[in-house]
Amino acid sequence: MTYEYEAKSEKEAIELAAAELGLERDQFDVEILETQKNSLFKKGYVKIRVHTVDTVEHHSDSEFDGSMPKENKIIADPMPKDEFEKALLDFVTTLINKMGYEVKVEVMFREEHKIGVRLVSEHSSILIGRKGKNLDALQLLANVYAGRLGHEETRVILDTENYRIRREETLVRLAYTTADKVRQQRNSILLEPMNPFERRLIHTTLNDISDVETKSEGEGLYKQVRVIYKGIC
């Protein structure tokens, strides 16, 4: 199920959601829908949407959490350590082979309730697809399969050629460049459709810029972020 909350900051909104739902922070996913900074005439706020992990929504949004392991995490042994990991790697290998491409699949990192899987292939550009949509689709299938193996709480992150990291860097640059443009033009700019993780990255990157606010627009999984100069009505 999904729920929406509004508070003065992202932290307060998340704490409110956790208190009202009676859940720990790692039991739900957060999507930032809209942010507004304090101004002379308006109070600042952050509006979030919460997806609880024990529902189908967990596999519609959380599979796009493309975040890489934190710096203090140790990169994993690439070989599977148990039956679940072996089955998962075999599934991804078979899936890509049936698409007609050779691939080597190995463990990239392990965190609590998260596993990274690296795809090594001469056809990486095809596996990534335009704006990473092929990789996102493969990742979705891997997450669904993990759920069928009884690991609904485990997020599977697929990557190849460090695409996820490069994409994050690109989006951060895009966020700052767009903020500069809306300041200069005193207007708003609507960005390309993005998955929930990418949208949240844009929101959080610009969250501390006082004269710019962001909000998500559209329906479905791939929504657009509008970056708005706060001086416009």
C-alpha cells in the first residue's frame, strides 16, 4: 500500500510516517513528491509518498533503488554464498542468454536486505538500453524472482559498466544545471521521465537550494520532475 505525508522537512515526514504506520525505517520506501522552501509568504514543506515493503508496491518502486554500496562496505566475493544467490545468478544468466546475449553474472556487493549483481558482457550497451530502461526491466524481473524464492525483503541491484554510478553523477549535474537555468530565466523546467530513485536524487540534490523547489508530475512509474524558480506565482 502507499501513503502520503507532509511535514516541514523530509526527516520529519519520514518520522511521521514511521510513527503512524508503526514501522521501522527499513520497512518502507520513500518517494519525495514535492518540496517547497520557506519564503516570506509561504511556509516550507516536504511531501512524501511511502510504499510499504510487504506489498506489491515494494517491487514496483524499490527495484529502482540503484544506489551503490556505502563506502564503508566491503566489496563482496563474486561467487554465490548460498542457494538463494546461486538461483538468482542462474536466473539472470538464463534470462539474458535467452535474449541472445552472452553474459557473466557475479555478485557485486552485499548489504542487509540488498544484493548487487554485476553483468559482464560485450553487449553492455544493449543490456543498459536508452536511459537505463533495459537494465531497469531486467532488475525488476530479478526482484520479482527473488520474491518468488521467499526473499521479498531483499532488493536486487543490477549494474554493468558502472552505469548506475555514472547515471547518478549525470543526474546530479543535471539537477544543478537546471537550477541555474530556472534562476536565470525566472521560470520552471520539466525534466525527462525518471524512475522513483532518479526522481528522489533530483529532489534531494536541490533540497538545500533556497530559491528553487521541485515537484513530481504525471502518472505511473516514470514521472517527471519540475524544477521551479520560487519567485514565480
